[in-house]
Amino acid sequence: MLVHQILKSKAKAGVLTVTSGATVAEAAKVLADNKIGSVVVSDDNGKTASGILSERDIVREISASGSGCLTRQVSAYMTSKLVTCTSQNSAQELLTMMTEGRFRHMPVVENGEMVGLVTLGDVVKAQLSELAMEKEALQGMIMGH
């Protein structure tokens, strides 16, 4: 299964973003309000991604420096070396990249612009769906249907 197929199956289209100048508390509110694990950082209304901030990033910083980090800018804590994919990457390629890189969220970029965000959960769901279809096809062949 390809990334563009995964994006089509997502309940919500688009990507939630915050600016690099937003406070960590503002980003945390976006995460909590939308029940998501990370937010893309973009200073051009979601056209390009300059970073990503996850719940884990926030928790680590609170642990290291206390709640004072909540008033600081997202740019201080975001991951700026993003690993991205295109809509033509396969689910298997994403699983490999995410597992090796130890991250769970990947922006999808086409022609330099962000077109979506794929999570590890999205990829696993797509893989399970594909396996179920293959199983049904094989059972049909075996049963002579």
C-alpha cells in the first residue's frame, strides 16, 4: 500500500500546525484538544514543515527543566531535522524508516509542500487491512471461489 492510499483513508484531511513562535503551552493545548501525539511546526500556514513537536518532547523538557518551559517558544524544543516521505512511498518503507528512526509521525511532502501527515498507527492499520485482503483472496483461491 502506498502513502497516498493511506492519506485517503484518514478521517481528517490536512495537517494541524503551530508556528515556531507559539509557546509550548499553546502547542500542548493543540495536542490535547485534538487528541494527537505531535504537531507540525510551520511558519507559512502549513505549506512547509520546519519542525515537529511531540508529547514526548514536552514531557522530557518538563522533566529536565520544570514547567517554566511551557512559556518558551516551540522552536526551542521541536525536532528540526525532519524525516519526510512522498505519497509514492510504500507502507513498508515507512515502517522501516519510523522503526529505525524511532519516531511515530512523518510529514508527507510533494514538490516541496506538505500534503499530509502519516502516523505509525496509520501505517500499521494499512498493513493490517492489506493482510486481511490477501488472506481473503488466498482463502477464496483455496476454496475455489
